[in-house]
Amino acid sequence: MPMIGWIFLLAAVALVLGSLFMLRDSAGKMQVPEDKLEKVRKRKAELEAEEKSEDQW
């Protein structure tokens, strides 16, 4: 393989690894406002109650 092929291959691997490391580092840092979290919890409780009532039939 010519030298330019190795350079492209190395650059592609570096880009993939770099993006994976960035994704790993930012995975737990998503800040969600408390009001939205409360809304999500409320909706989840509603869905669970709905599923429970459907299971009883």
C-alpha cells in the first residue's frame, strides 16, 4: 500500500478513536433541569399505572 494510503488509514482510525473518547467523556454530564425531570417522572408513573390497569383485564 502506498504511503498516502497508510496516512489516510491512520487518520481514519484516529478520528474514530477520538470521537469515541469524546463520547465516553461526555456521557454522564448531561444536565437536565429539575422541572423537566419531574415531568418525566410524572409521565412515567402515569404510564406504569396505565399498564397496570391494562394488565388486570
